Amino acid sequence: MPVDFTAIDFETANPSSASACSVGLVKVRDGRVVDRVHWYIRPPFPHDEFSEWNVRIHGITRDMVDDAPGWPVHLPALREFAGSDVLVAHNAGFDMGVIAKTSTAFGLEVPDFRYLCSLQVARRTYHLESYRLPSAAMAAGFEDFSHHDALADAEACAAIIVHAAKRHEADDVERLAHLTRVPLGAIGSVATQAQQSAQGPMALQ
């Protein structure tokens, strides 16, 4: 189906959502991957400690990001890459939290993005014992990727959404969200406006 979106995945240096150390982005147009990019990110102090557990998961160490640009460089590049696309991520609350918390750690305005969670879409699309990214991606026909590599994970996430759109005969991500009853989320001023609308006139007092 001709769905357009940008898939995203972050890895973090430690349990802090403000410790982004790697990001992968995959742009999809008409259901096909047309561009992809990966960046290492130098986490901000005091969120820059690399925990043994996180390193064991993704293999990224401090020396691999010491010379990498920080989030103030990557955020404008991310916004340019994604444009007005809906962002898609597996367990999207985590990745959107990384964007918000890392931006806040640098004193930057949280960017405006709408997003859709491929984990929740997978739950409404497949019947699986596990809906972790490798299992859901396999159900979508995307196998043998390097899990916890940010770019590979973003590509897997993209494959899930494209396959789910075909299964549900949805021609855009908004329609897919509607058919699977998975609400689109938002961060930045978009989220603030949505909260104010939901609360009604009292939110403006």
C-alpha cells in the first residue's frame, strides 16, 4: 500500500531517556524504503555514563561516540530528514521520550511530531506469542536483521508498518491507525494543543 512515513529507533547509553547515543532513520514512500541514515550521538552530561547492561545490548561504547556530534547538531538533521512525516517506532513511547528528554537536557524545544507505535499495530495485526521487534518483523517477512542496531531496527519497524498496511488495506498511516484502533500520539506543541483541546475551555484559564 502507498504509505508514507519515517521509521525511527534510538539506542541509549544508560536507563536515562536523555542518554541517546545512536539513532537510525528510514524514510518510506509509497510503501518502499527510499532513504536511510544512521548517526552516533554524544550523550549530554550528566547522562553520558555508559552502563554495562546497555553496552552489552547494543555494543556501543563511550569511545565510539566521543567524537560524534551532540543532539543540538542531530535534532535539526532529524527534523529535515523526517519533515512532516508521522514517525513510527516499536514501543514508540520510549523513542518519543528519548527525543523529548534529550532535547530538554540541552535546553532545546521539543520538536513537533505525530507518531504511531508499530508494537501496538502488530498486536492488532498478528497472532504471536511475543510482539518484540524480531518476532513482529518476522511475521512481516523481515528476518535476520541485527537487533539493537538502530538502523536495522528502524528498517524492521518500517517493514511491520508496510506489511500491516497491506493486511488492513490502509493507504496511509492515519487510516492504518484507525483500522487497528491504535491512536496516533504526538510530542511537542502538537501534543500540548491536543491536551488543551481534550480538556476544553478550562485548559485555557
